Amino acid sequence: MVSPKHDVHRHAFQNCLADFQEFQGECIPATEIKQHDFTGLRVAVIGANQDSVAQLDRICQQATSVQVFQIAPHFVLPSTERGIHRLISHPLVFKNRRLFNNRVKNILALRFLDAQVKDTWLKRQLTPNIADTHQRYFKSDHYYSALQRENCHLITWPIVKVCAHSVHSIDGQEHPIDTIITTF
């Protein structure tokens, strides 16, 4: 079951897709992030996928400002965690592998979030719903530290309009941008 908040985000996100035609900056798919230089740009990252999560720190190091428009919180695991696979492939847990796998991943992801983010409100905004049946797991060692940089801001309000040089969120804020990174 999808929560009403996620329905609002998806509906607003789908409505803003038509408005991308007005945008005069560069619109980049997340799969092409590695090929771009963001030096001096104001960047909006809309949504999340493995590419945008893994490359957020590099984008923040180069860009003047980064606005991360979060559609829904997701689980982030450290990319250097190698013991998960050995634990899951143990013969005693093989029978319930899928269930055990998700429980271990959820616990590791929540502990990683807790260790990386000290701000209670930011932590709350980044905490995914454990009961959600469509859990997504991304890997990055630096995603949470990038979100806490001075030039990076997490925006959880739905997008209502994309203009020529800015993105407007439902809370009435206008976010000036030069480049949009899309994850769809």
C-alpha cells in the first residue's frame, strides 16, 4: 500500500514532467553523471537511484549549490560492507534467505543512517518506512555526509513547477538552478 504522502509526491512529480520543456538549463539523466563537470553550477537532483546516490558527494564538491528533491526516503547501505553477503549465504539462513536478507539490510541501513546523521529532523526525513513492500537499497559511503554539506539541501516538499531557471516546491519556495539531474 502506498502512503498518501507518496501519492502526493508522485502526482506532483508527474505533473512537473510536462514543465521540463520550459527549463532552459541542462537536463541530465543520472546514468550520465560521471561524464559531466558541475563546477560552479546550481544543481537539482530529482529523485534517487544508485547513480545519483553514489555520485552526490562528487556533485557537492564541484557545484555551487545542490538541491536534492526527495520523492521518498530510501535505504542507504555503506558500499564497503562486504560481510553482508557471507552472513546471508550461511547454510542456516539459506532457507529464509529473502526475509533474512531484507531484515539485515534494514537494520544495517538504519544503523548507518543513525551513525552518519546527527541532526534529528534530517534523520527523520531520511528514515524510510520499514513496512513498505517496495524497499530500495542504494550503496554509498558518502551520501549522508554530502547531504549535510553547507551547499547541499534536502527538499522533501513536492515539486509544483519547473521554470526556465528554477524549481518551485509546494511550500512556496523557489530554488534557482542551472542543471537538473533526473532519475527517471
